[in-house]
Amino acid sequence: MNKRHLLIIARRVPLMYETLKQSFARHGDIDVILDRRRRERRWQAMPIGIDRRVGERRAMDIAALLRQIGWVVVEKAND
């Protein structure tokens, strides 16, 4: 089974999204998407109860990379 990847483009660079979407249209293993997140998940000032996560699930800081370079490639989770 081939690995699939997501090329995530920051919302602030829609021209880059359109260009890369067209460029990778014929690559079946790469999906180009626009970042859909609006804000970090834990944005409320209320204290969070028990955090059951053992550690951070993300291996890299995608938000930081999107701010810095405008895009990031990640391996797509199996559906």
C-alpha cells in the first residue's frame, strides 16, 4: 500500500494553494488542501479538567510551519 500525503497550505496564501493544487492534480498520492483550522483547539480561558493524553500527538508544530513558510507536508492517516 502506498503512503499518501497532505500538502497543507496556509490560508493567507491562496494563490500558492491554487498553483500547487493544479501542479499536483495528477499525483494520486498527494492531496493539496487549504488549512481549515480557525484557531488552536484549547482556546478557552477555562481550566481544563483531566488531560488524558499521555503526550503530544503531533510530531511537528504544523501551525508554526504554516506561519513561517506557508505550507507543510504530512503523511495522511489511514482512512
